[in-house]
Amino acid sequence: MHARRGFDEARYTTSHVIVEATLARIGLLYDLEDRVKASSFEERGALRAAESRPLGARLFARWQEVRPPLRPPATVAVAVV
């Protein structure tokens, strides 16, 4: 997922709460990946399914909630799409 770049760029042009919330959740995904580096393939898959997948699902659900009122040229709108 390369969504982080769009939200990182948006943080300089908007103070929308979704920007910082998204970057914090993406940070949790990076933390998870650091924790599972030394694990076996199967363990990594299980941890990702248990922790990463729900985080991603919540991110996408939240983006769908905030998307309708955003104006298309706004950097945060581009990041959400």
C-alpha cells in the first residue's frame, strides 16, 4: 500500500483529522512488520491476518466515511481516493 505518500504530502496543506489518524495507523502497520521480520513465513501470515488486515479494513472504512464531503482538488481528497 503506497497510501502513506499521499497523506504525508497532505499533512503540509491541510489540518484534516483523517491525515494524522491515517499516518498513525500506517505507523502501526510498519511496527507490525518490524515485529514479524524474524518470524517464519507462516507466522508472518498469521500475524498479518490477525493484526494488519483489521487495521487496513478500518482505514478503508474510515476513508469511505470522510470521502463524500472532500473537494476533489484537495490533497487529502486525492490521498483518500
